[in-house]
Amino acid sequence: MTSLGDKGEGHRETTTKVLNQGSWTQVSCPCCVSEQVEPLVLIQLSDNIQPVTKRWLISLIEVPERDGGAALLAHPGEDECGDVIVVSAPRCTLLRATEDLGLCKKYHNGDMVAFSYNDRDNFRNVDDMQEFLTLAERQYIVKYELDFLRAQKGQKIPGVPESQGVLKARENICQKLEKAGVIKDIFPLHDKQRLTDLCRNWYSGKQIWGQPLDSIQAYFGGTVGFYFSFLDFYTWALVPPAILGLVLTFLLPGGGSGAGVVKEQAGGVVEVDDSPSVSGHMVQAVFSMLWSTLVMEFWKRRSSSLSHRWGLLHLAERFAEPRPGFHGTLGINPVTGRLEPLFPEWQRQLRVGLVSVPLVGFFLGMVVLGMTGFYHGEALAQGFHQDSGSLFSGALLYLPSVAHIVYTNMLGNVYRTVAMQLTEWENHREESSFQNHHTTKVLLFTFFNYFAVLFHIAFYKQDLPLLRKRLASLLIVTQLVNQCTEVVVPFIVDRFFSAPQKKQQEDDPNVDKLRAQRSLPPFPGLFAEYIELLVQFGYLSLFSCVYPLTAVLLLLNNVTEIRADAYKICKLFRKPFSAPVSNIGVWQTAFEVLGFVSVMSNCWLLLLSPRVREFCLEGGISGRNIILFAILVEHVLILVKMILAFMIPDEPDWVRIKREQIEFHSMQALGQQVRE
Amino acid sequence: MTSLGDKGEGHRETTTKVLNQGSWTQVSCPCCVSEQVEPLVLIQLSDNIQPVTKRWLISLIEVPERDGGAALLAHPGEDECGDVIVVSAPRCTLLRATEDLGLCKKYHNGDMVAFSYNDRDNFRNVDDMQEFLTLAERQYIVKYELDFLRAQKGQKIPGVPESQGVLKARENICQKLEKAGVIKDIFPLHDKQRLTDLCRNWYSGKQIWGQPLDSIQAYFGGTVGFYFSFLDFYTWALVPPAILGLVLTFLLPGGGSGAGVVKEQAGGVVEVDDSPSVSGHMVQAVFSMLWSTLVMEFWKRRSSSLSHRWGLLHLAERFAEPRPGFHGTLGINPVTGRLEPLFPEWQRQLRVGLVSVPLVGFFLGMVVLGMTGFYHGEALAQGFHQDSGSLFSGALLYLPSVAHIVYTNMLGNVYRTVAMQLTEWENHREESSFQNHHTTKVLLFTFFNYFAVLFHIAFYKQDLPLLRKRLASLLIVTQLVNQCTEVVVPFIVDRFFSAPQKKQQEDDPNVDKLRAQRSLPPFPGLFAEYIELLVQFGYLSLFSCVYPLTAVLLLLNNVTEIRADAYKICKLFRKPFSAPVSNIGVWQTAFEVLGFVSVMSNCWLLLLSPRVREFCLEGGISGRNIILFAILVEHVLILVKMILAFMIPDEPDWVRIKREQIEFHSMQALGQQVRE
């Protein structure tokens, strides 16, 4: 895989040189004039765009903010088709947006301090934008400015039919242009040089332990940076349960479900009877319950120190303009005093509580219904086949499975649409809040889909050997499938199918650099990656006491997962925009909730385990008392988890001090200010 | 009781006139000169104080802060013994302290805004301290300034023996003087006129519904104001469960435990057999579980709007000087940059986690041990008495009870000392944190003491009729005892024993006003009041499903409780200092935790109830399944409570907007500021 890195090094021209320097629009501000302009974002226009529309858009991009523009730099591109605009940003616009976003930057004394435009000269590297802001931040700022292009009253889009081209006052211009088909896509540009360096340090070099998290964050931005940090942290956190699982499986007398599984794999449908010994069972259960809390608490600390390190501790999203999709009646924001669309919070709460929650519940019910229908249909088909025994009835045996798969798929597709539209309709003001609500909805459904069968086996059928078999096969099959789809296939495609195309393009580098990026598919987002981790975490914390090798398999999976994800995001997709965020958002909550559910499921599984039952029978303890004892244990463990979570501070002491410093300074500033 | 109000109106001289105007120390600041100085705080010195010590202390009080003084006004008092100093505060000191404490005050546009000394002219009433700050705030500020009198290097206390009189650098002077016996007490003075008005509006007038919460807060300060607001809110919140209890007891067929209790009261030891019907039982249980969450969520909203109304939303305790009892190595506070004692947070956490928690656990264990010993001893004594039947063995029957009472009392006393010393040793920086940790410790123990017997009956003996009897008698007896000790006894003492003394004092009003206040006992704090409410809440939410009339009895109790508490704090004790606080602190958590425990106890009680068992037997449901069903119900209810708590915002929308306005302004101020 090192060949990729070498290839990258082969042509060290950065994309900067691709564009003719002279064609950039002029900056209005003398301090922003620079020799080289860095192309940051590409606006992909429709093929049949009118030159007048393109000129209008370019002028809109370059006009200062007070005249309703974005105060950015635009370049018409050097493609003969003329269907792109390349956008960059001058220094002043970048600095002002840095303050608006509430990013923290290095002060002259080395502290991370919330950036202030007035006080800019006291910040380090403030003259060199390439050093001062990361590439991802610069690109996000361009998007941020483009997103807030608002129409003036009675403005029209030239070169677009009257029916589509009239803008309402304060309408979002970019959204309108996308709707009218003028803009096909807006995406940030790769910087070949930096990307090659990043790849070498990340996955194609000799580096095995650790990832260059700072470079990842700088190149891909906050969300991606946090995902890989979490993946890294989580992989290391898997080491203790993996060791415990190995010890329990191979060293403890009586604990040998590993051996059972090996038999099963080798010999096909061998019935496995040897479950782990009671003590091993319990050790594993209690360990995984406490482990899940400890992992999440320490991740919070890690997360807050990363967020300080990357200057994301003091984000001002609440006070910024609302997200582009937000709508409401125009009014004065009571907090900031700015004119913007307003939407009352209670109305949003009502929509969430009275419509979204019941609808999501309904879909979850549909999943359960589907599963019940499947089991029912299977029993029916089996009965019918036993009665008649014909070829037709034999074929009918497959009908329930097929119907269930079709049903689940359709339901999933409908649900995805519904979830997106519901979240749009809830009308969240902040992008992060939108993301969290959307993620929660999809997450619940996906999780339900994944775990319904396992829960059914564990709680309804109460069949531990089946659960163990199912878990082992799920783990192994999922991993094989993942490895194939995530690593092998893309690698083959990239090497053998895309490579000739690339070669051809490299003959004419100046024109085709941009086109190469345009041909890549857009990045599908991190949802699938996170849900994979969450489902893993679920296998481990909910059911691992029946199959102690889970952690070992997961650890192996994650080590390759890191490289595969890195390869994917660097090579196979367009660069995504990535908003500055200060944590992994709702995923954190999801992992924590799973930790608490794990207590219930583990206590239940212990109660079911045949050895515990034998033990009770031998000791003469009644079934009623053993259940009561299990409830007591469950409640105590939940209490212990809550105390642990409470006792471990969510941020390291030094981060707390830094955060309080910022708060103290802003309180002092408020005290010193005399308002007119 | 109206006679008290009339008496107050009879002599309308305020305490202000008691002191000779000319004897106040001079203010250094020209803007603070005023015609009348209001005496705020009294420093009670020891009887044999040297005039030189008193002069030294007065000069220390009046010297400006930059010279190590408190910048207050002192008056030597006009008592012939000369053992008091009366302290007041000039305008500038009050205003600066208002900013330090982070109090919000009315801005010229009517908003509540964090006070800023620089911007003082834009605040309303800033020239009239009596209007601008409440009496409680002015008095607290005096205490705040006195508390932070720090010794300069090598300072000595004149007139005090060498062994006690040497001060270390930055030692707390007031603490040192109290240790050396020079200062006996420091307490705020009553303002007779205001107090009389307050009493009339509060309890001695015709007002029956509601309390003058704003005046209470203004006169007695934040903690007292919040206590009475909570009492008020809680009393109203008792109305729905009281109505439900009445309906279930008297209207529903089969539910008639109320009648049983009446019989019991009338006829002595009548066995009660009629328990509420299953459905009533369940309605009561589910209702009280959801009710407890709703009450606490709505209280949070009420609390935050009160805290905005009283300007307590933005307290700056974290950034102020540490509390007087705090010690550590001198160093630079990394947040504020001030020289002060420092103590690492992790060390405090370690002390709490490794010493305090186990010790508290040990004492709770001792309570359980005592109870077990008591039951064991009782069984032994009973056995012995049955065997021998002598007079001696009959007397021995009482031994276990007596031993248990002595044991519990001794344990309680030891525990109180240990709890106070532990909390001191934990070395909390902020007063609120100290209070919260101390309250938590005492609270846990007291609560355990109160409920251990009930839990023992409910969970170990599983004897519902006994539980019902015990609960009813506890409720009735506790109320009678409370009414006696809190209302009747103090009223009699005040009317018949103190009155002649008062008459005598009123012959010589100028001298004896102060002495009268000095003779009152110090206010014992609100702990006992809160714990009474918490125990009530516990009876109601934990066990009320076995005795539905609980809420009715509590409601009756609370209506008189409000008047009794008001009378007590106004008439029977010295006025307490009361720090500005923004909520009821740890009590809130205690009530919420109780709400969750109530789910467990109610589910358990339902499981025990004989009608549920009959119902199961009739329906042919096995004991195992009914337990599993109860667990399911418990988990679902806890989930519902958590969702409810999450869905109801903790502060009303308008408070959130006000709070965000403050945050936004301080962020803006930070942005506009250019630091040197």
C-alpha cells in the first residue's frame, strides 16, 4: 500500500498552481492582498448555465458583506465548459468568521483564547492564514459565508426563467440556486500535497500504533477528527476485555466456549453445550458493565481535552445565524438583537413530543411486528411442509425469510425518508441540534433492527446456546463482509479500474485536477461508521458474557477498520465539509445508554444461565429468591455505575481551568464595558 | 395573633434612630457621605475586651481595602459595657461587592443585567442603596467584606496576650479573633419597621393564600426566600394527590383504609384488614411516581424564574475569594490570577471518594446493625420472658428499646461531629459546595434513620398491614409533635414568658434594642425544615399506595407549617446571614433521587399486596412471571420518568432567553476588548 504514498509524492505541485493567478476577483481590502490565492471550494454549476448567471454569481461572491455579498474570492475556473466556480477567502473574511464561529486560537502567551478580531494582533500566526486556520476551517468558513448569502428585496437571478428566478426578501440564495438547478454541488477541494503527507503518516507508511489525529483534524475538520479519535480510543479500550476474554476462555477450568465455537466452525452444525463456568460468566458480566462506564467517562475527558487542543471549547453556534434550512417568521432575535427568522422553542418541543416520538415508536413497532410475522410465517410454512411434503411446500419454506427481508428493506427506506422530513419539520435552529435529532431517529431504528433478533432469542426464547451461536456467527460474518466491502473491493477498484483513467488524466494535469475530484462520489457521512462501532459495543456489553471472545474479535476488526476508514476517506470520496464541533454529539449518549441497558441484559443472562440454575438448585434457593437477588444486584450495579460516572470528572482539571479562564475573562470584559 | 402586628406598628422608630449619628466612622469616599447611616451588622465582643483592641478593630473596619481594611463604617455602640461594634457599609463598597458577587440588577431598560461598577449609572436606583440592594444583600455584603479581612505580614492584635495575638501573613482576621475569644458573634440586625410590615403580610394578617415571597427574600435573603418558595410550591403540589387520596378512600368501592384508621384511633388496637382495592392501589402508585417527577421538574422551572427575578442567575462564587475556612498553599489562582490559597481538585476528590464515602457507608451500616441488634434483642427478651415470666424478665422487655434509643442518639451525635469535620477536611473552596457536601452527609444519615424501620417492614418482614399502621401513626404523631413544638410552645413562651421582659426593655428603647436582639438564640438553619419536607415527601412517594390519605394529612400539616416557620424565623431567633444562592442546592437532588427510589418501592409494594396475589392466583399466572412483569413495569416507569424529566425544560423559555442574553453580551464584550 506504500505505493500510494510514493505516487502522491511523484507530483508535488499543489492544486494552488493549477489555476491561473490573474483570474481571481480582486479583494476590496488592502490587507488581504496576497501573492498566491489558495483555491478552497468548488461550486459545480449545471452544464447549460448562462454566462450571465455565472457572472452574477461571481459578483455576488466577491461583493463585501455590507452590500449583501459573501466577501470571498471567486475564480471562473479554466475548464472549457465553464461550469465551475472556484472560491477562496481573503484574510479579513476568514478572521471575522473565526470570531463569529467562536474558535479558540493560540494567544501570544501560548494559551488557547477565543479569537477576537479587535485583538487580532495578539494572536500567533495571524498573518499567515495557512498556519492560523486549518484547511478544514478555511473551507468551512467559505461554505459558512456562501450559506448566508441572503437575497435583497425584489432581487432576480439573471439568465434563469422568471418562474424560478425571483427571490424573496432574505431568501437563502444558495439553496434557491440549488433548487433552480443552477448549482449542482458545492464541495471543498483536496490539497494533493497535504493529502499525500497525511496518507503517509496515517496508513500507508510504517506507522502502526496511533494515528496523526492533529493532522486529520486539520485536514478533514472536527467531525472526522473526533470520529478517528474515538475509534482510536475505543480500540485501545478493547484491550482489557480482550485479555479477560482470552484468559476466561483458555486458562480458566470449565470455561471453554471458545473451543466449542472452533468445533462449530470446523464441523458445521455441531451442538455446543459447554458454557463458561459460573464464576467466569459473572466476572465477565460485572467486568463488562463497569468497563462500559469507565470507557465512556474517560472518553469524555479525552474528548474535552481534544476539543481544547483544537480550539473548539467555546463554539458560538447558539449566537450565530440559524442553519440554512431553518425557517420562521422574521423578527428580532431577543438574544442577539439581529433580524432573523424566529421559531418558538415550545412549538418545536411539541412537534418532537407529539409527532416525532409517536411516529418513531410506530416504526419501531413495525419492526417488532415484522419479526413476529416472520416467526409466525415460518412456523406456518414448516407445519404446511410437514403436512404435505411436496416440492411446492419446500419452496414455500423460503417465503417467510424473503418476505421479511423485503419488508425490512422497504420499511428501512420509508423510515429514512420519514426521519429526514420529520427532522426538517421540527425546524431546528442549530445544525448540531438538527444532526443530533436526525441521528437519534435513524440510530434507534437501525439499532432496533440489528438487535431485535438477539433480544428475541435472549428474552423471549431464553435460549442461551442459540444466542451464543448467533452472536459468534454475526461477529465473524459481519467482520468478513466488512473487510471485503470496506478494504478489498475499494482497493481493487482503485488499483485496477481507476488507475488507467488516472494515468490518462495526469497527462494534462492543469485541466483535469478539478475534474478528477468532481468525478468522485460524495462522502456518505460518518453515520455508518459510528453505527458499526455502536453495534459492536452492543454485542460486547450486552451479550459478551455468553461469548467471551467477542472483544478479541472486535479488537482484530478495529485494527484493520482504522486503516480501511482512513483509506476510504482519503482516496475514494470527495472531501466532505466538516463543521467545528466540540464532541461526538449524540453518539456519546447512545454509548452511555447502551452501558445502562447492558446491566439489565447481563443480569438477565446470568439468571438464565444453566449453571446458575444448577447452583441454586444445589444450594436449595427458590426461584423467586434468586430473581429478587438478581434485581437487587442489577440495582446496585446501576447505582455503582452512576456513582462512577459522577465521581470521574468529565473534563481533566487543566481543561476545566482553561475553560474557567475564558469565562472569567469574558465576565471581566463585561464588567469593564460601559454600554451606550 | 394580629396583636403582634399592632404592637409593631405602635413604635415606628426604626433601629436607625437608635444610634447617635455622629459616632460613625468617616467615609473616605465623597460620594458615599449620607445623612443617615443604617446599622446593618452587630459584632458582639467579649465582655472583658480592652479598649485598644476595640479601637484597632474599628480602624481595621473603616480603612479602605487597598490598605488591608474592609472599607466599611463602624460605630462603637452606645451601650455602657462597650462590648459591641455596629457596622454599616458605604455606597461604593456595596456597589463593588455587588459586582464581585455577580448579582443582577435592574438596568435602565428594565432588564435584569449583571451589575457592573463601571456601568453603574445605567442601573436603576443606583443612588438609593435601600432600594438598589435588599436588606439581606447589604448585610451579607458587610459579612463578606469582614470575612475577607486578611492580616498583613507580622501584624499583631493589640491588647491580646502575645501567645494568641500574632497573625500570620494573609490569615483570616475575623476567624482568628473568634478563636482568640475577642469576637463572640457576628450577626445581622433586624429592622423593626420592615419586620413588622413583613409579619403582617406574611402570617399575622388576613392573608391566607400565598406568601409575600419577594419581601421574604428581600428581608431574609436567598436561602430563606428559596425555602419558603419551595414550601409554598410543594404545598400547592400536594393538592392533586390529596384529592386523589380522598377519592380513592371514600368514593371508590372496596377502598376504605381511611375508615380502618378511624376505627383504630377510636378503639385502640383494632386490627385493620381492609386494604385499598387493587385498581385504586395501582392508580395511587403510578400517580405518585409520575407526580413526583412532575413536581420536581416544575419546581426547577419555578426556581429558575425566581432566581432570575431576584437577580441570582449569574452568581460569580467560583471567581470570588475562597470561603473563610478554606486553606491550602499560597499561590496564583490560574483562573483569576489572584494570590490565594490553592488546593488541587483531584486531592479533594480523593478525600471524598476514599475517606468520606466509606466513612458515611460505615455509619449507615451502624444504623442497620443497631436495628438488627434491636430486633434480635427484642426476640431474645421475649423468649426469656415467656420462659421465666418473672417481673425482672418483664422489665427486661424494655431493655432493647431503651438500648436502641440510647445507641441511635449517641450514633447521631458522633455522626454529626464526624460529618462536619469530614466536610471541613475535604476543604471545599466555595461555600455552596461546602454546604452541599455537608448537607448530603447529614441528610443520608437522617433519612436512613427515619426510614430504616419502614423499609425493614416493607422489604424484609413484608408485612403490609403493619406498614400501613406504622405509617398512619408516624404521620399523625409526627404532626402532633411538630405542631406542639413548632407553634404552641414557642407562642406560649413568647406571649407569657418573654413579654414582661420586653415591656421592661421598652422603657429604655435606645439602649436595649440591640440587647434584645443579642438575647435571642441564633437561628439553627434550615436543615431541620428541609429534612421534615423530605421525610414527608418520602412517606408520600414511597409508601402512600398503602395509605392513600397521606397527602391529605401532609397538606393539613403544611398549611400550618408555613405560618409556624414564618413566626419562628421572624420572632424567635436572631436574624441569620443568608448568602445569595440560585436554587435550593442539594435538596433538589435529594427530592429527585427519592422520586426514583419511589418507583422501586411502589412496584415492590404492589407485588406484595394480597389482592394482586389473589388476582394472579385467579388468573393462573405463576409467581415467577408476576415478578418479571413487575420488573418490566418498574423499568418502563423509570424510563417514562426520565423521558418526562428530559422533555420538560428546566427553565422557562423567557428565563433561557435572559440567560443567553447575558452570555451573549459577555461574549461580545470579550470580543470588543483589546487586552494589553
